[in-house]
Amino acid sequence: MKSGLDHLPEGKRRELGHVVATVRAGCAEAIAHRTQPRYRAGKLLKIVLIGSYARGDWVEEPVGRYFSDYDLLVVVNHDDLTDIAQFWEATESRLLADLSAGTVLRTPVSLIYHSLEDVNDKLRLGRYFFMDILNDGVVLFEEAESAFVQPMPLSCQQALEATQDYFKEWFESARDSVERAYTSMADQQLKFAAFDLHQATERLYHCLFLVRTLYSPKTHNLNRLRDMAEELEPVLKDVWPRTGRFEKRCYALLRDAYVKARYAPSYRISADELAWIAGRVEVLQGLVKSACEARIEVLAKAA
């Protein structure tokens, strides 16, 4: 992995310095309030810049309102510390507040959390996502004795079989969710339809990640999944328009449906809004199918 940020403008380097300090302080604060020994022994081991800002191909398009995130891998010493609600919610809220204020931070931040053991296990299994981190990642902070193991690349046949299994499982489950959504729409069960469209979207993104990288982040956060998927497949940026008021409201309703469509009496969505969302999910479905089939075809030729 690399260790320098010379390829980034000075303003970006300052922002990342602030993000690293915030993550470190947030972790220390979360651990300090714990009484159980397994939590008290928790430790932040690494912060690694990954994705477009690590590679140097980030995007800032004010006209299309598309901006690359800072993608960071946060590595801790055991799995308990990867629980976002328990350990990282305050840190993420602080970074979001900083972004809203627009003084010390003007670039969105996406964090993923893994234990060192988990990362090393995935490297031993040849997971492309983590192997790319070794090639492209930039270490922003690390403790001694926190090295990653050498990866064990999969054979083409192994990669093909795993990819085909993931595609079959996740694409079919996404299709099932779409079918349930249309049934609910026909029955005027609009909240149920909204939830199933959220599930279809989430599953399509996970399908893409698993087929392309043999890894998918453990999150239901649709914004995070969308941003990561659009970085992986830039053509997906056109699925969810970011300019019109109606389009932005529909996406917000879809994003919130995972919780609010099931539990919040105040959640309201119209048939027109659902119809627009369903149409965009179908577009996403087609693009993900094409991207996955192309990846499988490449692996099949190499196997």
C-alpha cells in the first residue's frame, strides 16, 4: 500500500487530516465509555484511503451534482468494534455535521469497518476488493504490528464458480422483490411496495459488488451502496437523477423505506411516486444484469 497523498490538492489533504482525527477521536471516545473488558481492549489499527481518491480518479461534477466520496477502510482489532450503532454512529454524525457546515469538510465521507482478522481472512480467500486495497490503498494511520497478510489469488475457475453463485442468488432475490412490489402496488399496499422496491435496489447493488469484487459491504444505507456502485460502474449514475425536485423526493422516499415504510405512521408515498421509482429500479436491474453478465463472460473465457 501507499502512504503519501502528494497526488491530492492541499485542500483535500487538509480535509482528510480532519477526517482521520475525527475517526480516531470518535473511536477513543466510544471505547472510553465501555466497561466490559472486550470493549475496553478495543483498538483502532488502521485507517486506509481507498477508492477514487486513493487512485487519483475522483470526480467532481457540479452541473450533474455528482461528487466522489472519501472512501475509508477503518480496521479495528476485533469484530465487536465494527458495530456501527454502538461505536461509530456519533463519529459519522459528526462528519455529516462538518460536511453540512462546509468549513473543515466539503467532501462526503463513506466509512467501512472491518477487523484485522476479517480483512486478512478475505485476503486469504482472494477477495478482489481487499486485494485492490493492497494495490491502490493509501495508509493514513496505522499502529505497529497491524500488517495485512499476503493475498492468495483465486484461480479463474474458482472465481467463475463463486461469481455465478452470487449472481444467481442475489439477482433472483432482487427480481422477487420487484415482483412483490408490483403485486402490492396493484393491491394498493403502497408502503409494502416501497419497502420491496428498497429491497430490490439494495439487492441489485449487493449483486453487483459480489459479482465484480466477491465482496459487499454490510449495510442497508442506500446512499452508501449507491455511491459505491456508481464508482464501480459509472453508467449507474444515470439511474437516479439528482436535479429535479420530484426525482429527489422519490429517491428520498425509497431510501427511507427500509425503516419508515414499515414502522413510521407518518410515511406517505403516492402511486405516481411509486411508479416512477419502480421504473428506475427496472433500469437499474437491466444495467446490473448487463454488468454482471459481462463479468461472468470474462471469467468464463479465462477459466
